[in-house]
Amino acid sequence: MLSSSRGSASVPEPFIISQSQSSAGFSHPSHPYFKLRIGHISATATTDEKFMMGNKIEESATTPKPVFFFDIDNCLYSRSHKIHDLMAKLIDQYFVTHLSLGEEEASRLTREYYKTYGLAIEGLVRHHQIDPLDFNAKVDDALPLDDILKPDAELRALLEDIDTSKVKLWLFTNAYVNHGKRVVRLLEVDDLFDGLTYCDYAQFPFVCKPAKEMFRRAMEQAGVENSEDCYFVDDSYDNCKSAKELGWMAAHLVEGGLPVPETQASQFQIRHLRELRDVYPQFFKSRISKSQG
């Protein structure tokens, strides 16, 4: 689980590093190689391959559980917060500042790179040799999330009602790790998830949803081998479509007020996260549907 400090955008922690590595100078998890030991799980990993969030992961690797993967942005919080719009403005400004473009051209390139690569940052790195971590610092980390996101009691109650003896909860985002951790801390649900799979901006070429490779990476990191043991919710049509094609059971979140796609992306389509009780009832302690709430 994540540390209990709220609103921090610090580097990933906590990691458990073996004593021999610590004495060898591997004193911080940002070092490229470390030994991760949580409960019965032990693996050599790099920070771009695996990010575990504390000692909640204690079950034996020999008895894997299904995994419930949650997208973060515009999924754990409503798009009415307009965080995506704020991010788009910061991305456009980054294009203007670092590529000496006009605002209209910057906006066009942002859309083009997002459509082509899934992430605007990939186009920047691929075509303009921009430092991706500098981009992250001036875009994702610069978002005024502390002023926008507050603890969400309804979200927490929903997640707490999931029976974690039956399923593991895992975060799955195209954002960088700092942003993902920051969001769930501000919502005060960080302690309810076992881990996080994120797009590593320090690795190129980037791997992100909806690429099948990203879904396979999430499965590996979450410790699940079979696609039929993967459950998913995301607000992206393409991500849910890709998940279904891989054999995952996916729920496409189309928030109220948004147009419903002509063709459903995946097995389920919901208007609010509370409807997860209806589509995945086997994982909830409460059997009473709250989809009308």
C-alpha cells in the first residue's frame, strides 16, 4: 500500500531492499536495480518493470487471486473536475515554450501525437528529443491537484466493500508513477490497492494502454497468469476494447452526460463506478445493488 502522507508527489516508496544491496550503496529505490521482497514474493526488478506499494501483498505466489484493475484519471474521479482540460493546456504550453510554436500549432500537434501514440509525450520524445521527466515535472506534476481533488468517502466505501480475500485490487494507468500516487492519496484510497502499473517515462519507446504489451505487463506485475482472472474498469473505449480482446472482463465507464458509443467497447458499460456492484457482484461483500443511488 502507499504511505499515509497525503498529496505528496515524491518519488516511489516504500521499497524493501535487501541488506546486502543497501550496504553496496543501493540505498534508494530509484537506483535501477534492487531486490524486492514482500511476503513470499521475491524478484529482481527495475523501477520501470515493477512498482509495489508496501506490505499489503502477503499472499503466496503459489495461490494467485483474480485481479481487479482500476484506471485512475477520469475513472476514480469524475471528469467534471476537468483535470484532463487543465493537463491539455499545460501540454500545449509546453509545446509552445519548448518547440517555439504558436498556440494553434501546439494544440494540433498535441492532438496528433495523442491520436498516433496514445500519449503526447511520446511524440515529443520521438520527434523533438524532449526530456520526458522534464515534461512530467512541468505538466503532470504541475497540475494543482491539491486544490481540486478531495477525499472521496463514497469511492472509499465502494472499494472497502470489495472482498479482498477473493480479488486483488490494482491500479493501472498511462500516467507516470508520481501522478498516479498523488491522485489516490488525495482521494484517500491509496491504502486500498496492492500495486500500480504505470507508463514509465524513463523508458523508450513508451508502453501504454491500449497496447497489448501494457496489459501483459500489468498481469505480470500483479501476479496473474490467466486473462480470465483479470477484471477491469476504464473510461477509455480503446482500452476496454483491447482488454476484451485479450480475454479480460472489462467494464467501460461512460460517465453520465457523455454520449453512449454505438458499439459497446467491452462486456459491460456503466455510467458510474457504483454499478460495478451489478457487473462484478461476486467480489462485493454487500449483495444489494446500489446502481440507482
